[in-house]
Amino acid sequence: MTNIIYPPLVEDAYKFTRKQGFNLSKAELYKKLIEANFIDKQGNATQWAIDQGFVEGGLNNGRS
């Protein structure tokens, strides 16, 4: 079985949505975040998401 490593924003969003009672897989959430323009295909926050205040930072979203 292959372990997929998702970007930090996907992991954070996954934890948040689970706490809110949503039951999406990480793969589904990743696709939805891209479709909604929150992240790019590399998992970085889009400028739009930053400008709207949905996420902080730019590349790597402030993480090292």
C-alpha cells in the first residue's frame, strides 16, 4: 500500500473538515481545494486565497 504525503494545507483542511463533521477523503479534499482556487497543484496557497484571508503566507505557507 502506498502512503501519499499530502501538502500541509490539505492536512490542515482535512483535520478541520473532520471536526466540522464532513467525511471527505484527503484525495477528494485536495481536488476540491484546487477547484476552489485555495491551493495550486503543488499544494501552495494561491494568491487569491492569501488575499481573501483564507490562508496566511506564500510558498510553504510559512512552514519550513
